[in-house]
Amino acid sequence: MTYRLLANDVVCFHIVFVVFVLFGGLLVMYWPRLGWLHLPCAGWGIAVEPLFRPSRAKIILNLYNGLTKHHYSDSRQKRWS
């Protein structure tokens, strides 16, 4: 049970962090002191984002290939049997 709560906390923190990186600049206009927190967070977001591109492309490609193979294999089996 505690691991589930910790996992939920990590996911919530990650979502809040990503939203802060994306839209924190708008908050800095209202609270300029927040810029000292937003600047390193945005730098981290920019530095880490290219690391996820290859894995994201592989996941999408594997998912697409799996769906098309499944679709065509099912249609052939139904047609010829």
C-alpha cells in the first residue's frame, strides 16, 4: 500500500513539474521571484527532453507495427479458412 502511495506521489510531482516547466513563464510575469526556481527547472526540462525522443519514436513504431501485423494476420486467417 505504501508503494502505491509513493508511486502516486511521484506521478503527481512529475505532472506538476512538467506543467511548471511549460507554463512557469506565465507565473514569473506575476511573481518575478519565482524566476529563480523556474529557470533551473526549464533548463532541466530542455536538457532531458532529447533523451526521450528516440525511446518515444521506438514505442510508437513498435505499437504501429504490432497493430498492422495483427490486423493483416487476422484478415488473412478469416479469408482463407
